[in-house]
Amino acid sequence: MTGLIVTGGTIDYEFARGFLETRTFDKVIAVDGGLGALHKLHLKPDVIAGDFDTIDPKILEEYKNSPDEVIWEVHKPEKDATDTELAISAAMSLGCTKLVLLGATGGRLDHFLGNLHLLYDCLKKGVQAAIADEKNWITILDKGRTFARSEAMGKYISFLPLSGEVKGITLTGFKYPLYKKDIDLGTSLCISNELTGEEGAIDFDSGILICVESHD
């Protein structure tokens, strides 16, 4: 089951409409101000979650009075987890094993970095999760992966360590290949690589990588 989580960050609506036209989601979850984005995109939420400190009260009232069946997860502003983390937990409780987050990059950097770490938490719990915006597709890797040019978000594929060290990185089919290279936190060695053919692959022995597929 695949879930879409729309958070309260910046959303490029032209991108979002095109993105949603080519994908199907079993569950749609609005996170606080993300409810306004769903309203603009004419998407029906299955779950509305948050403390609702950033949503237009008129839009919130419209959904409260809607006859549609919606699960409400109302949280206090003072809590130990962000609204997005709680929304991810709600998605998992509904049976989602794949998640895409929209509106998770623009705006406050602390929230973006927190959302990036939430991708890692999803990975640990066996859920495939990604953050998408108009320029980027962000995932977390704990093992090798093959990339197809036809499926890539853009021209560039970058890898950054999330763990203290990533050992034995081998890149094949890339403009800048590597063989059994160890990298530590604080390096930019694996940023802005490119596929040379229709496919490329990364393998590594241990560690956790942030993977960003992007375009200018």
C-alpha cells in the first residue's frame, strides 16, 4: 500500500499536479498546513493530522463540515514529535509500506533536516519512503541499487553519508566511477554524478547513504 503525505512546506503546484497525474496512492494524508495544499490540488484526504497552527481556519472548518469520511489526528502544539512524524506513524498504522512526502523540503531548514531523518526511520521500519519536490527525489540507502535513466528524476545523482562512515562504495555506469571507496561525514566527493548509459549502479559494504536525484 502506498501513501502520500502532504506537509506544510513550500509546494510548486505545477510540479505537484504533473507528479500526481502519473501516480496512484492508496492513502492520502494531510499534515497541518498541507491541508491547504490538498484543497488547492482538489485531493480528498483519508487522514488529516496536526496541531493546525498553520492552516487557514476557513479551510479547516470546510473539512470539519465535510460529509466525507476522514480520520482526524489532532495533536497539541507541545509534543515530542513533529506533525510529519506523527503522520508517518498514522500511514504505517493504515498499512502503508511505501510513502512519498510532498511539501517536505521548502521553508524551514530544521523541518527539512528532520524530514530527512524521518526517511531513515522509515527505512529501519521496512518502509520505502521518499521526499519529492520540483527538483529533487530524495531517498535513504542501506544497500546497493541500480538506477535507470528512464526513471531518474533528473540529470544528477548524488550520494552523501548519513552514517559516520560508508565503506566500500563502488559506482559503475557513472561519469565518475568509484571502486571500494570509503567516505566519511563531511565529504562532497559523491555529489553531482551522472549516468553514462541507460543504467548505473551503486554498491557498498556498510553504512547509510542519502541519495538525491535532481536537476537544475
